[in-house]
Amino acid sequence: MKFNRRARLDPSQVSDQRGRRSAGRTAAAGGGIGAVILTLLALLTGTNPADLLGGSDSPAVEAAPGSEGELERECQTVADIDENQDCRFVLYVNSVQAFWEDYFAAAGQRYTPSTTTFFTTSVTTRCGTASSQVGPFYCPGDQKVYLDLGFFDQLRTTYGGPSGQFAEAYVLAHEYGHHVQNLTGQMQRVRTQSGPDSDAVRLELQADCYAGMWARAATTSDDESGQPLITELTDRDIADALAAAGTVGDDYIQERFQGTVTPESWTHGSSEQRQAWFTTGFRSGDVAACDTFAASSL
């Protein structure tokens, strides 16, 4: 993956709360992107995510604390990534949101931007208080994405995921897929919470498909002046995204950590399903092709 060093970044789309302490009960759960779609369950039931997720003894891998205003000062252009590697996450967020803004506009609709919040240890949201062990997640209550950057170290070391940067971009694109689902009402279609054919799985696979749509168009997503943010994606980049999708499949996680696969408890879909729906979005570039709720077979 190659970045356009002349392009400008918009750090206002990212809020850095690393190092802050959060009050309230924390939800601790291992595995997957967004764990058991913590935020959706909180939205539907009106409870704290801590009440919905069981505890975990697995240690979380946390990113180093940031400081207030650091991203605002240090992430003005793509070239700033050379000095502060965290700026690349600002680029991912900018690129994904530029894509969806253009996609909505082409359909005569308005995209509402979402802020990504960096945190360490735990964070308080309108969906409840969550620990780093939950993994990246989206809260429909405040329409924000939450991320402990240490998750990507955990993805590599604990889950055996890929080390390429595009795996990071895929994770953020997936979470912004949930934001799009919230804006378009797809989240409200969820009734069944677990199982290989459940609505919860369909929601996750649709977010993977939306991530694939962005990947297809990533090199055409521009900054405010019209400069492309990403200038080149390689086959290896796409392979890293697919590898990341496979690593957070329910069957992969269950086999790796409990030695058995129990499809009736799936909430995100199998590795094969997640890779297949990312590929569907990547090949089609079409929201209609990502309608997992209408698919007779996942």
C-alpha cells in the first residue's frame, strides 16, 4: 500500500483519549472485531455491555498512551506518518469516510461522519463502559468507533493474524460498515443473536462486505483538496485484509482457544464466510450485492 505524501489529513475525525481513566463497570471479552457486537446488543436491550459480555482472563494488549492534541498537531499531512505512525490511522478513517460520503451523495443521500476514539484500558460510551479486551467496536448510541491501537498487536500475537498495514485498514473499514448500517437502518433488522444463520452474523458479514467496497475504491478516496490519500493497493494488501477477516472468524477463534467449533454460538460468521463477503464487496462495489439479510445462503 502506498500513500500520497502530498495529501492532507483531517485529524478532527479522530479523538485521542489514550491514558484517560474511565469510570463505571467495564466489559471484558476476548475475540473478534467488536466482540459480540457489544454495541448492538446494548442498543437493543438498553443495558450496559458489561452485563451482556462475560469476563475474560486473557490479558489485553494496550497501545501506549497519547496526549491531548497530539494528533491534531502532528497529523496534518500524509508525510507526517513518517514521524508519527499513529497518523496512518487518521488516514484510514479519512479514506473510509471520504468513500462513504461520495457513495451516499451519488445516491442523493447525506452521510453523517463518525469519530474514531483511541483509548487505553477502558472507555465509557453511550453503550456502556468497555475494556480493551472487547476489541474495536462501534457504538450506535453515540455513532462513534472505539479502538485501542494495541488490538493490532494482539491480532498478530494472540490470534496469529497478518502483520501488513492493510489488515489495520480492513478492521477500521469493518467498524465503519457498522456506522453505515446504523445510518441506513440495517442494525434494526437484527432479531436473532447467535447461530451460523443468525441476524447478528448477517450484520457482521454485511460490514465485511462494506469493507470490501471501500477497498475496491480506496485509491479514489480523496482529501478535501481532491488529492488521493492512497495511491496503490497490491494483491498482498488484499491478501492481508482477507487473512485478517479469516483470523476473526468464529470457527477460527473457537478452534484456536477452546479446541472445538460450536456454530450455534457464532455471532460474526466463519472465516470462510467473512472472507467471501469481503470479496463480494471488493468485486462488486455495490451495496445491493452486500444485502446479507436477503441472502438465502451465507
